Amino acid sequence: MQTLKVDLGERSYPIHIGEGLLDQPDLLTPYIAGRQVAIISNETVAPLYLERLSRSLSAYSVISVVLPDGEAHKNWETLQLIFDGLLSARHDRRTTVVALGGGVIGDMAGFAAACYQRGVDFIQVPTTLLSQVDSSVGGKTGINHPLGKNMVGAFYQPQAVLIDTTTLNTLPPRELSAGLAEVIKYGLICDEPFLTWLEEHVDALRALDQVALTEAISRSCAAKALVVNADERESGVRATLNLGHTFGHAIETHMGYGVWLHGEAVAAGTVMALEMSQRLGWISAQERDRGIRLLQRAGLPVIPPAQMTEADFLEHMAVDKKVIDGRLRLVLLRRMGEAVVTDDYPKEILQATLGADYRALAQLKG
Amino acid sequence: MQTLKVDLGERSYPIHIGEGLLDQPDLLTPYIAGRQVAIISNETVAPLYLERLSRSLSAYSVISVVLPDGEAHKNWETLQLIFDGLLSARHDRRTTVVALGGGVIGDMAGFAAACYQRGVDFIQVPTTLLSQVDSSVGGKTGINHPLGKNMVGAFYQPQAVLIDTTTLNTLPPRELSAGLAEVIKYGLICDEPFLTWLEEHVDALRALDQVALTEAISRSCAAKALVVNADERESGVRATLNLGHTFGHAIETHMGYGVWLHGEAVAAGTVMALEMSQRLGWISAQERDRGIRLLQRAGLPVIPPAQMTEADFLEHMAVDKKVIDGRLRLVLLRRMGEAVVTDDYPKEILQATLGADYRALAQLKG
């Protein structure tokens, strides 16, 4: 087992990573203050792991709330089911909310914990690669609004994160690939040697090699923890974690939540960020192609939806949270392994990026 | 004009109190970081003051969202109208949300500011006595749930609070009295000389004497700011501000939100707390009666609803946020001008308090 510490002063918390941690209650009990625990899960994950986790927490008064699965349900109506469950069971402000599932469950359970009685304790037990390397670290919680993704939420830190790597054995391959999009992102934005490691191990990761997975998760969490430590509330460097996300969110919003997986949209968005960085002269065509090839080998889409026009992208990106006083800031690569956040670029280059022939780029790498 | 400072480190903020402050934009502009402002008001207050405030803020890009009036609308559906307005107008994370109205508007606009894009700036412009002396100080925001009042919310501090005392000229007398319930509360819990001052000035306050109102608001805000400074997140002494509220919330929940005004329910709840403190031998019958008489002179109800049984009270109080691990903590008076929070009392005394003859007590004072 490896343990990382996310250092945020009095809101610091540990991330435990290893095999079979679901069966080790001693890892969680130090972080549960009261006697009540509410496990929030979904219809897919609950049948696989809810009973095991409940057994580990049998020293407490445990309730569970099982939500419908998927990004399409990341809305207020589903969030209400959590509040209904907590209030019906009379959970008080010393309850601990435990998120058992992927990023959607983590975002909703975390936001529910942030709001319930103005804030109760929260523990993350992420069961997808994406949530293990991304959404369980950093304190972002929230729900979607019909007019934009993650528009309603809170910065709220968990007491602890427990990552049992064996939960990936039941993850559909498409979701494993979606998680790899975020793993590859860390290499692109801040860790060029990790990119090389990933090129060597991407096949092992897709084959669920536990040693490779543990290393990839640990390295990704460490990279994210480092960035979050430096900038908890996303005023500066933290925004680089959103490489590919502004383009990606536009894809998700336009296609309807849940049609493209988040990681898939990020992958196509990352290709657009690579293309724009190349057009700005910051990385070479060979470097751009290196990124595209690695995303392809991870089983990810590298071509934005054919039906999306430049106008579609611009419309959706205009409500992005990175818009400050009307100017759209983008995360781009100054070089491989170094991202920057900037609104200082010619509009024509953004337009050319939105209109580029990604089908041709993808085939060149095929 | 008087200015108090609520001292919370980097989240400190000023409270300006005085006549005609709505027309003084210089008091607000130092606290508006971006170019966008969203004024949240309701159907009652907007016709009276929205245009004046908008004119004061004409240097900014201002939108307004006018909500239906009343506690009955303090729910998610109404909150969504704020998010809809912000997103439709493409307000970004540098927007400032301004609450123009009473406590319900402050609670909802504040919670919307806490959640919108995970947190934007917030300014309070309270227009009722209750919100001026209570809900605009202390950072509590939130909405109701069918199973409990204020069950979903956030601790979120404003950038500034602007109190224009002339807005009370348009306040219905019943709401002025409701505000006086909280004013009297400060005397009871921490400022016995203020009780004496109130006994001398309660008629002037009800007659809207501006000098008396300014003094009462200022003294109330100072008392609350002092308590909040000492205990921002309500782990200890801050809970004394809830004198009468646990009983009062039970009344509000049972009768349906909006049937009793919050201050009215708090007044009847305060009488119950006085009665219980007397039964515990902490205050004399004369002191209890002194409190009841002052509440009556302020135009407030001092008898709980006749149809509420002991069981009704106990059921509603069981979901109160002051329940810790199954024990109900109550705010009681150790002596006049000193409140304590305790779960150390004989159950029989609580039961006797719930079953006391408040009609007789009220008539004795009549």
C-alpha cells in the first residue's frame, strides 16, 4: 500500500492506494468522527462492492443510498435522493458521507456532504480509474445544469481517500481507457518522463497489470496533489489540470451528458489543445503526433464529433468557468510536459484549430 | 453612518449601517471585483428598491432575478431561477451576487453565490429588520427541505453588508415585530443592559424612530459579530444565538413554512426556553415573566400553536442540527443576559416545558 498526503493545512488528507483496501476498516475508522455513516453508490457499483464496504464499517450505524448510474443523472433531482436518505434516517451533522463509485458519485456525494446541514464529513472510495486519478483528489464537487457542466458545486475536501486497485478488475474497458486520458494528461502538462513511462506501459495498463496500475495511479495522484497543494482554489496553476477540458466540455454539452464519456471528450479535447499548441509554434508536429498516438494506443477517440461546427464549440465554450470578463482562457502546451493557461492568442488560431482536419491527423498516426 | 467589522481573518467584511445608504455606490464598489453584478430580489422588495440599487451600480453590467416572496419558496426550485439567470446572462466566476431583500433572499442568494461555479462574490443588502440584525451577519446560507428547515446550505461570508435603515419604512408592522424577536434575543443571551434599553425603547422602535432603530440594529449586529468572531462554524458559543430556535423551528416545520413568520416562531420558542430555564431553577418566575412581557410589548406571539402536542415537538426537534449522536442540545438561560447550550437536563423537565400552560402565562402578563 502507498499513502500520499494532500497538504492543505487543517484540511489535509491522506490517499491510500493498494490492493484489497476495501476490506481494511482500520484505514477508515481514524477519519470517522461520529457514529453514523452514509454510503452513496450507484446501481452498477453497489452490487459489486457495497456489501464489502458495509461489512468493513459494521462498527457504525450505516445507511446506503443507491443512485441511478451515469453523468445524465448528475443533477439536482438525484442529489435530492441523498438528502432524502440522510434526513429520513435522521443523520445529524456528525455523520460521515462515503462516496463509493466513480467521478459522478464522488462529485454528487461530495457536494451533498458540503451542503448537508452546511457541511458534514466526507470520504472518497473511488472505483473507476478516472475518479482514482482525478476527481477524488482536489476537492471539486458539484452537479450539472442544463446550461453547463459542473456549474453548481463547492470546493470541499474529503477526510480521506481510499483507492482499492482491484476494483478496476470489474471496470468496462471503455471506462479504463477514459481514465487513461487523465493519466496521460499528467504527463503532458507536468511530467515528460511519465509520458515515456506510459508509452512503455500503456499495453500493460489496458491489460490490468496491477503493478503498472498502482504506479500509474500513484504517480497521477502525486502530480495532482502537487498542483492542488500549490493552488487549492484554482486561481492559477491548478487550471492547467484542465488541459483538453474546455474543448471536451463543449463536446459533452453538445452531445448530451453521458453520450461521450468524460475521458473520451477530454481525449478529443486534448488533441485539439495539442493542435492549437502546434499552430502557435510551441510544440512541433512530431510532438503533437506523439500525444495523439499515445491517446490512440490507450483506446481513446482523437477526433471531435463530425457534426460539431466551429460555432457550436464557441457557443459552449463561452459559458466555461475559465471565461474571465469575457475572455476565454485556454490550457495549452508551452512544450511537452509543461502546460500554460492563457487568453493571449490570435483568435484566428483558435478558429483554425476548431476547423482543423482531425480525421486526417488521426489516420496519419493509425 | 456606523461601520462594524466582522473579523474572520482573510474572510473579514464590513457592515455599514445608516440612512439612505442605497444611494451611495462608493460603499459597494470597493467590494466588487469584476464587471458583472446580479441583484437577487423578490416580488415585494424589487418594486420598492431594485431601480435605486441598480442605478447606484450602473458602472457595472447588472442583471436582476426577481423571485417569488416568502419562506415557502426557499427551496431548490426557486434557487434554480438564480442559476438560470446567471447562466443565461453568461455570468462568469468573477460575478458578484447582491441580495436585496429579507432573510429568505439573503439565504438563497448567499447559497447560490456559494455554489455558482463553486463560489462567487456576494454582498448583502438586507431590507427587513430580521435580516439586518440576524441573517446578514454570520455567513449562514441555505434552503429548506420538506423534512427540515435550512437542511441544505453552506457557511459563506459576504464581501460586505449594506444596511439602509430607511428601508424599514416600507416594512409591514408584523415583520418589524418579527425582527424585534431577534433583537430581544441578544439582550437575553448576552447583554442584560440592552434588555433594559429595549424596555425603554420598544415603543419607539415600533413607531419606526430612526435613531432608536439605528442603535438597536448596530447593537444587535455588534453582539452577533462578537459571537461569530469567536466561533465561526458553530461548534460552541455561536449556538447560543439559537435561543428559542429549536422550539421555533419545530413550530415552523409543523405549521408549514411561511404560516408563522420566523421571528414569531422564535418568540414563542423563546418563551418555551424561558419557561424551561425557570423550571430548571436557573431564572426566577419574575425574570421569565420579564422576558415574556417584553416580547408581548414588541407585538409578538408568546403562546405556541394550540394544536401542537408534545409528540409533535419531539418529532420535529429530533432532526434539528443541534442533535449530536442522538442527544438534543438546547439553548437555555443560565441567568438573564447569559445563555448556555446543554444536553444535560432531566427529560421530565423538557416534557413539562412542552406541556406547560402558555396561555395562562401570557394572560398573567397581559
